[in-house]
Amino acid sequence: MNEYAVSSDTIKDWLFGQALPLWSHAGLDSAAGGFVEALTLDHQPILDVAKRMRVQARQCFVYSYAHKLGWTPPQGDPTALQAAAQGFDFITRNFWNDKAGGFIFSAHRDGSPVDTRVEAYEQAFALFASAWYYEASRDPAALDWAQRIVDWLDANLADPGHGGLRENTQGSLPRRQNPHMHFLEALLALYEATGDRQWLDRAAAIVALFRTRFFDKTSGTLGEFFTADWRPAPGNDGQIVEPGHHFEWVWLLHKYATLTNDDTETHAAALYRFGEAHGRDAEPGAGAGLAFDALQRDGSMHDDRKRLWVQTEAIKAQLARHEHAGDTQAGVNLDTLVAALFERYLNIGGGSWYDHLDRSGRPFGDNAPASSFYHVFLALTEVLRVRGDLAAL
């Protein structure tokens, strides 16, 4: 029997006994629709802020996946599928721009628009929610929305000259790899939900863009900000790299390779090496081993704080390297990082979290943003899956 620093029973209790009930009760806006943007640290809903589309989409994913896993809520609370449906309905009723198309950035609690920007990043998460809501519900309307989104992207944001998606219809600069990473994530989810090869073909184009534009083979790093023709952005922006995105791409590249048999090992290994060499805190203390928010391409520090989501992506990278590359040290790192996650971020109790730590490991911020649940839920369910304990709920 394997001995882990954090047992599978502890992970299951936090996910299914605490976090899912909290965020589908206090975190579900039953009066107005959709999910709340954040909870206070004592678990009270924060209602007087705009609702971002990405948060609705991420929570729709969480509860769609929870439904697939067979989670049963406390008596009287919405089922996982009802919570997911409420989120998907709020998205499609309130965020689509009926005049110009595309999903807007944010809306008031009543669904009226707040920020009408139509960004590539939001479309990627709308696509992700459509994929997972279809996986959970088998509602054909979710696939209709997926097709509507990609058709709109093809007509409005696709860049046939340089590849990839523009940031928005204005072509704002700098261009970013980040929306493409999440677009890849959504396309892989759509393929897994439907078996339709068109989604995998689109995913291949994103991976090709990663290989030729986002990835710098000299430094083994993933760029964040680019010019219109995908050269590193001028000045310091072109030198910024984020360990969390390095780790996230490691997991995605291995997942893509599993679905396609395309060999992604060279790039995944390079990203992982850089993240391990420079991206995690080697100093002793409460913050030891945790991943930093941002670096420079040469490995020097840019931002030594430590967001929650960065740690979850480090966890996913460790398990991907352990599972697919047979890296035994990654398995050791995985156990250490899961323990640090529970000790430093999830120790607030009740299914909530501290979202940001300083370098020394001290939390700051006065709320738990709902946007982070997607990261935590996926990382911990992946840990359970690799351990062989996900099915035994």
C-alpha cells in the first residue's frame, strides 16, 4: 500500500465533502443565476461585484465533472448537473453579444453588461464550458454553442497571416500565448466528449503554433507576450515567463500526445526542466518548494509571490512527468507539492482557500476567488486518478 503525505481519503473529503458543497451552496447565486465571483474567508458570498464570464465557465466545468464522477450533494442542495446547468444558462443568456457576436467579459448580477470587451481568452473558456456541459448533460445545445464559438473565432479573430487568434477584434497588442493554451484545453475536452476529429485537428494547429512561436528553444522557455507577427514583445514584456504556464503546458502536451500519438516529449521535458530549475523556491522555510508567479527568461526573479493556481499546475506537471515519462523524482515532488497545497493554501478549512502567498508563505487577500476552483479541482482529481482512487467515491 502506498503511503502519501496527504491520503486519498483526505483529498476526497476536501473535494467532495467540503469544497463542492460550499461552492454549490454559498457559491451558487440561486436568486440571480450563475455563480458568485468570490466568497469571504468566512464563506460568505460576495454579491456586489461584476461576474466575469470566465468564472461562470470554470464553475460550469467543475460541476459538470463532479456530475460525471457521481458526486451527490447534501440533501436539499442542487445536484452537480443542476449547478452546472445554472452556470451554462447564465453564460448563454447574458454574455453573448447579440449584435457583434462573441462572449463579453463581465456582467452585473442581474445579467446586464458591465465590461463589453470580447476577448479571445473568454471565448476559450466558453468553449471549455460547452465541452464539459455536453459531457455531463449530452444536451445538443452545448455542441451548437461550441460550433457557434469556433465559427465566430474563425470569422473574427483568426489570423491567417501569422497564425493563431488575435486578442480581440481590435487586434490589441501584445499578443499572448495564454488564450491559445486554454483554447487547446477546450479543444481536447471537445474531442474527448464527442470523438469528433475536427476538434483534434484544431488542437494540432495550436500545438504547431506553440512549437514554432511560443517556445524558445535556446532558453527552453515559454514566452507570454508577443508582437503581431509572434516575435517576443519589445522591452521587458518579451522576457517575462510564468512557471505556472510552463507547468500547465507540460500537462497539456502529455495529454495531447496521449490522444494523438504525436511525440511532444522534447518540448514537455524542456519546459519541465526550466520550471524545476528556476520556477520553484529552493530556499528553506514555509514557502520552500512552492512555485513563483513570474520570472525572466534567464531564470532571474520577476515576481516572487505564489498564487494558488501556480501550485496546482506544478502538481499537474509532476504527475504528468511521473505518469508519462517515468520520472520517479517527479513522483516524489508530487507528494511534496500536494502536502504543501493542503498545508499552506487549503488549511483555511471548509472547502475554501487562501489564493495568494508572499515569498515567505504568508497569505494575503481578503477573499477566496471562485476562479481558482477550476485549477484545484482538476489538479486534485488528477492526483486521485493517477493513484487509482478517483472511481472509488
